[in-house]
Amino acid sequence: MRINVQVLLLFSVFVVATCGLVYELVAGTLASYLLGDSVTQFSTIIGVYLFSMGIGSYLSRFFNRNLIAWFIQVEVLVAVVGGFSSTLLFLLFDRVASFQMVLYLLVSLTGILVGLEIPLIMRILEDRFEFKELVSKVFTFDYIGALLASVIFPLLLVPHLGLLRTSFFFGLLNAGVALWLCFYFSKEVKWIHFLRISCVASIVALVAGFVLSDRILAFTESLSYADKIIYSVQSPYQKIVLTKNEREFRLFLNGNLQFSSSDEYRYHEALVHPGLNSVKYPKKVLVLGGGDGLAVREILRYPSVEKVVLVDLDQAVTKLFASHEVLKNLNQGALLSKKVQVINTDAFQWLKTSQEQFDFVVIDFPDPANYAIGKLYSNTFYKVLRQAIAPGGAAVIQATSPFVAPNAYWCVVNTLVSCGFTTLPYHAHVPSFGDWGFVLASPDKMLPVNGQFMPQLRFLDQATFEQMRTFPKDMPARQTEVNKLNNQALVRYFEDEWAHYIN
Amino acid sequence: MKAEERRRFLKQSALALGGLALAGTALPGCGTEETKQVAGRLFGPSFKAGHLLRTGIRKVPARTQEVDVVIIGGGVSGLSAARWLQKNSEQRVCLLELEDRTGGNSQSGKNAHSAFPWGAHYLPLPNNSNTQLLRFLEEAKLITGYDAAGLPLYNEYHLCFDPEERLFINGYWQEGLVPNWSVPPADLQQIDRFQALMDEMKQAKGADGRFAFDIPLAHSSSDDQFRQLDQLTMQDWLQKQNLTSTYLSWYVEYCCLDDFGGTLAQTSAWAAIHYFAARRAQAANSDAHRVLTWPQGNHWLAERLREQAGPDLRTGSLVYNLEVADDKIVVDYLDLATDEATRLMAKKCVMATPQFVRERLLAKVPAAPKVNSRIFTYAPWVVANLTLNQVPAGKGIPLSWDNVIYGSSSLGYVNAQHQSVVGFPDKQVITFYYPIPDTSPASRQAVFTRKREDWTELVLQELEKAHPSIREEVEQLDVWVWGHGMIKPTPGFIWGPDREAAAQPIQNKIAFAHSDLSGISIFEEAFYKGIKAAQQILTS
Ligand SMILES: Cc1cc2nc3c(=O)[nH]c(=O)nc-3n(C[C@H](O)[C@H](O)[C@H](O)COP(=O)(O)OP(=O)(O)OC[C@H]3O[C@@H](n4cnc5c(N)ncnc54)[C@H](O)[C@@H]3O)c2cc1C
């Protein structure tokens, strides 16, 4: 049964209108989320879009023959440009100099093409309706389509399909209508072969985009990082990303900031020197975690140190910091030093089986955000650690923020105390992290600190360290549970406290 | 932060789940091939030996040896008897076990990534009154000391790491196994009421001053008020208490299946309540509800028992004949490797084999009491070990030690590497448990005739209920079928006459140790029964 040609064409008006508005909404949403300031973004995008439609309408006067063929052609173009627009914007977001340029270019192009469609269709239909009726019908469907789009976009499309798939989906509708028209008018239309092929090709491309859209996204970390990504790799354990802006480099592991080159010296001086400076003639130092070599850089400042063993799970990290020019500069080639031995394995397993003893141990594990890492902060781990500390030696542990996560911080302290360590809790201000906490721990009864720090340090001196040992009134010591393998109390505290902080 | 949050939102909305579902249904051609072959093997207790025993062996032993005591069966109960004799007597003991390794139902395997259990896999913290067991745990260095209050300090490598349990329910992994996620308030109330009742039972004592429910089970009160619960099914008991919530029933049935391989309608109310009310452990360094567990499951414990069980443990040795002649017990066994038979002449014998083996072996012992053996019923069990690239992530609590799926007929799976300190293993090994409570002949038949592919499919389908993409992760899937996995405490069995009769030593010469005779198949009972049998032999 052949559907009445007028009904078919009016239906295409409806689809065209819905799709057109959806593309505009997608662009507006994307722009306001990527660039912020939604009022500005939406109004400029609507403005540009409507103006471009005007241009399209104007241009329609230059089409005089083969109107149906042209209509189909425009429809296919809208399908492709509109369908891929959001993906393109996503991919290009921080890879091009001027994102706005690309954004408005795409919006204008879509606007122009959509603007062409209504005049073309009115002219196709002009012989089949009386003018009065024609105008009434076409605009009725046009506006109904717009209403439909604006209702389903926030309610159904964004939550269920997501932005990328929404665009592809409406692209497919456009291309579907074009293909249908091809078959319907197969006798009347010129270049029918070419049109059909282009319809089918665009449908294939859009379906592929629809199916692969989550993979496409997975390839673009662009969404998680504020700065330009200069290096990125997925190791078996984590995603490693290095970003750069005018001032600094930043390293992210699984999206969490590890350090910023602008203030990491504060963190690493605070981590290493209070403890290491207090051990007499340290010879052997162990670093657990800390594959960036920045703690090792600080350790190597001590001439008495003969050997540094660094145990870090991830070979991708230690390799990167031993070879990447920028990073090698940052850690002053620490990982290439003859004194340094790098071992890539699980630190707990290694420590459990190691017989060696060290004068100082630096523990720089990631924050205890999951149960796998929580084990490395357990009393069982600290008991093994005790065995690895030589007489007169000590260890230091990075222990998350005592300001944001006081229970987590004091849980680390209390767990060490429960294993018979004498502890010295202290904290430092590291601008890109906030107020950060460390615990110095000694198996002995006494923990005397030598405040005479080497003069070449940029942050730490005696007066500063005095302050670091003081916990202000709003950050007092707390009673907490001991973190054990069979209660993972620390991970629970940590999750709780950081969740509150972020929300 | 703001810009980053916006991006995160966008990423999430760009990836909204609905799209995934749609893509999946609209484009069948793009899914992974369903017929992907999964590598693996099928195992079970020695089929050959079982068959030999059934058809009868007529070999004449080529040689005869003298020993003081023969122990038949090297499961936990047999090893426990051997250990006791080794520690408390000068007897020359010989233990015969038909499999290549001792351990029985507490068996394990190992691959490049982890050891894993093939059967029993955990021991709940034992009651502090169970001093014999505590002593053994000290020897095994599982208890490292006692605190000032006298509470045991457990070795923290073996106390189940956190998170211990999670349940997949209403599309979400909740913490713990008692249903609460999206469970209606009326059901939650019933669950609370049930737990309050169980807490009462935990403290309840009979007229004889003993706890109503205890471990070993023999120490429980003989007060009829409690023992008569053995006449009811757990299903009837719940009805009587007006506990009809489907969520609660599911949970209680899960527990019955876990410990007895029986449904609510098959399990004695006394036995089921025993599960909830017999444990009153206290530890210096753990909450009371923890379990002790190892990558290789209770085979770890069985190995510690073996180390103390004396020098003469003969594996691959199938006992096929037993007679009482004059003052001696004659035990004939076949060395399955060499196919040679040996005759042992012993003064005493401990039988630590399940009831159906014992029946055959005692056929020629006239003094053996007639026991109605039909009352000993067993649940077959299927255990699968899967090596995965990764356990697929889900919503809610991350991978725990015990991972149960609400509404699955399996008992879920245990993470075999849970007690490893390694944070990020290359591959993951999980152990899947599937009891078969159905006693119909067809079902029993199926247990023995199903092929590996059938079991593989069953395992994957159950796991897919919580992990739709699990097939893509499977590298290896091995299956072990226990035809007679667990004794079932059906109503009337535990406190009925047959169980008691079967446990009586014969002429002070043959004592019985197997955990079947407790009616509840758990490590503590097997351990206790072994000691009991050894003591009976030594005192007579
Ligand atoms: C799948 C499964 C999971 C379980 N999980 C747990 C758990 O988590 N915790 C727990 O406490 N309990 C669990 N159990 C119960 C477990 O059975 C007991 O804990 C315990 O291992 C039983 O020991 P047993 O010595 O009484 O019996 P068995 O283990 O049955 O030992 C009997 C032994 O006798 C041998 N034998 C039989 N016939 C002969 C013969 N003719 N000649 C020589 N040897 C013979 C057998 O090979 C076997 O080794 C589980 C059982 C199963 C099947």
C-alpha cells in the first residue's frame, strides 16, 4: 500500500523539526556543561542556530530543479552533521585551540541545512495543496515536532540515551526518512542511485556511532582533566595521565591527582626529611609506593645513603618516571641512580617475604579508597613493617588529610600505636591537596626529631616543622578503631569522610 | 572542581545505561558469540573406587601386616582420630584413604593464580567452650595467644578479611547476607523478629543446665522442650511463628542449603535453629561472626591435622573387606596404583567413612547393629572453580569473600584469593557452590550423567543473574560433583534412634567417627567425632 505522498512529506516535516530542535538542544547542553555559564551558552546557541536557519531559508531560492532530490540530499547531510555533532564536540573539546569556533561552526551548519528543508518541502508540496492550507499544515507539524523534542529531550533522551546516542538516534531518523523518500520517489528523482547509496552509507555510519559511542568516550579522557593531556597510558593496574598547563604538570592515577609540579616539593620534603633527618647515618632506605621517584630524589640528598629500594606495583609508572624527559627532570633522574633498585611487585607480599632491614622506610601508597589498598594500612601490614626496620630506624606514612578525613588520619596513627610503634603525627599545607597528614613511626620508645634541616630545602625548616607538629583546635587527635584486615575500618572512614567533603 | 564535575556529569549522561540496553537489543549481530567454548575439566570423588566397591572385589591379599589400630577414611574425622591417638597413645596406627590425598570433603586444588577449595571452605570462630578444638587451633598457630580476659587472639591472615559478605538483590550488591536492600518494611520487621528469636535461642538453656543448642551437637541440652523441634520441618516452624515473609524464607533456606544441602521443607527445625543459635564465640581481635578461611578452604585445616596424624598414612588405598576374627579385626585394602591387595590385622578399628560405605564394609560383621540406613540421606553438591580475567564489577559493595545472589538456586561464590594480601591479582579465581536438594530419582540420575558442558552452562547461567557479562571473562571452569555431598538432617534424624544406634562402637573394637553420625556435616563435628572414636578405642 502506498502511503499518500502528502502524508509522507508532512511526516518528514515533523521528523525534520524534531531532529532540528534536538540538535540545537544537544549543542546547548554540551556547551553549557563544557564551558559553563548556561544562560550565555543557550542564548548564543539558539541565536546562532535561528540565524543560520534564516541563511538556509534564504539559500533555498537558489534551488530550482530536482527539488525532491535536493531535499533528500539535505536530509542526508543533516543526518550526518547532526548525528555526529555531539561526538565531534566531545572528541575535540580540549584538542583544538578554539573550541567555540568548532561549536558555532557546527551549530551554523546544522542550522543552515535545517533552514533549507522547510522552504524546500513547501515548494515540493506547493502544487499539492492550496497555499493557505500548505502554510498551516507545514508549520503545524513543524511546531508540534519542536514541542515533542523539547519535552522528550530532558525527560527521556538525556537520562536514558545520553547525549551521544541521542544525536546518533536522531541522525538515524533523518537518514531513515531520506531513504524512505528515495524508495517512494524512485521513479521521479534524479541521481537516485547516488542518493540511495549515500543514505545507506550514512545509516551504517550512524549505527556504528550509536553502538560504539561508549567506546568512543572511553578513548577521550578529555572530560576528566582540566588541562592538556601530554601523556596517557592504561597499565594493568591503573590509568596514568600527565597533564600540563602554563604553570605546572599534574599526574593523575585513575583520575586522582597524585601531584602537581608546582607544589610537590612541599609534599615530598614533608614526607621524607623529618624522619630521615632524624636517623643517624642512614644507609639503607626503603620506599613503598612512590614510583614517581620524587621521594627518592629527597632521600638521595643524604650522602650517607648507599642503597634505596623502591617497591611499586606498577612498572608503567616507574618506567615513565625513569624515561620521560619532563618527569626525569622533576625527580632529577632519581630512578636512574646507581644507588636505587626498583622492584615492581605487590608491596605487602614483598615485605612479608623480605628478610632485609632498613634504616628508614617511606610509605607513599595511594589513599585508602578501596579494600585492596586498605590492606596496606592494616595492623597486620604494620607488624610486618616493624620487622623490616633496623634498630634505631623509623618509618613515615602518608596518611590522607587530617582536615578532610580526620577519622581516617587518626585511624592510621592509632593502628600504628596498636602495633607498638611510637608515633609523631604532623601535617603540612600542600596547595593542590590541602592540609595533608603524615605519621612518623618508630619501633623504639623514643622518637627524637632533628630539626636542623639541610638549607637547600625549599619548604622545610625548624620553625616550619614546629608548626607542622601542632594540630590546631579544629583538628584534634581522635579515638578510632584499629584498621585490621578483618574490619577494613580505614576504608570505611575514608569513604565516609571524602563522600561528605565532595558532596 | 566545578568544571570537572560538569565533565563528569556529561560523561555519565553521555554513557547513560539505557543506551547500552537499547544497543544490545537492537543489534543482535553485535553481541559476543554465545557458543564460546569454555575450557575446563570434570572431577569427583574416585569414581573407579566407588564402582569397584559396588561390584565387589575378590582379590586375595598377597601380604599381611600387623598394626594396633586401623583407621578407614582420611577425611577430617579420620585424621582427627589419628591425631588423637598419636598424641595420647603409643598405638601403631595405620590410616587408609582411597583418594590420592587425605582431606575427604575438605579437598582443594591449585592453579597458577591461587589455591581453591573443592569442598568445605570455612570454619566459623569456634565456641570458647570447645577447648579441644581451641587446643588444635593453637597447635596450628591459628590462635596466637589469649588476651587478659582470656579471649583467643586469632591469626589475622586467616580471619576472613573485610568485606566478608554481600548479597545481590534487586539489582544491587548489598553488604551482608540478610536481605535489606529495597526490602519492604513489613519483611524487615519479620526478619528482625526472627533474629530476636534466634538470639533468645542462643542463650536458652534446658532443665539440665546445658545450652539448648551447642557444638559439638552432643553437648546440647536433652530437654524435650527443644529436642521436640526435631520433629518439625523448618518450614512448619516458620509458619507456626507466623514468619511468612518471602525474603526471610529465602534467607533461612539459603542457610539450610549452605549447611545441610536441604530446603526448608526437608530440614529439621532443630537443625536449622542450631545453625543460628549454636555459635557464641568471642575473640580478642575479631567480631563474633567472623569465619576462619584460607585460599584452599578447610583443606588447610585437614593438612594441619595430617601433619599430626602420625607416619603411616596410606593414600590410594581402598578398603574393600572387613571381618572380625577371634580377637583381631581383618581389614583388606587395594592399592589403587599397583592393584595389589594387603591384609591388615589390627586390634582396633576406627571407621571414618560415610554411612553407605560403612554398610557395605560391615556386611560380614554379625555383631553390627541393624541400622535403618534409609534414614541417612544426602544432598549432592556441585562445586565449580572459575579462573576469570576479572570478576565483573557491579553496583554496590565490591567483591567480597562470600558473594550470594538472591533468587539463584546456587549459593553464589567465594573469592578464593580473598585471604591473599596481594591487592591486584592478575587473574581472579572464584569458587561456585551449588547444592542439589531435589531427591527425585531423575534428579539423582542427572547428577551422575550430566556432562561437563551441562554443568558449565548451569554455572554460567546462575552467575549471569548477577554478572551478565561473566562469560567473556572466563578463562577456565572446572567442576567437581559430589554425589553424596552432605548428610541431611531431615526431621527426626538427629534425635531419633537410628543415628544413635549407628554411633555405638561394636564389641569395643570398632568405633565410628564420620560426621554423618552427627547429622550435621561441619568441621567441628568431624573433628569431635574423630576424637570421640579415638577415646572409645583407648578406654576399652
Ligand atoms: C561441597 C561441600 C562444602 C562444604 N562446606 C563446608 C564448610 O564450609 N565448612 C564445614 O565445616 N563443613 C563443610 N562441609 C562439610 C564437610 O563434609 C565436613 O566439614 C568434613 O570435611 C567431613 O569430614 P568427614 O571425615 O566426616 O567425612 P569425609 O570428608 O566424607 O571423609 C570420608 C573419607 O573416607 C574415604 N573413604 C570412603 N570410603 C573409603 C574406603 N572404602 N576406603 C578408604 N577410604 C574411604 C573418603 O575418600 C573420604 O576421604 C562441606 C561439604 C561439602 C560436600
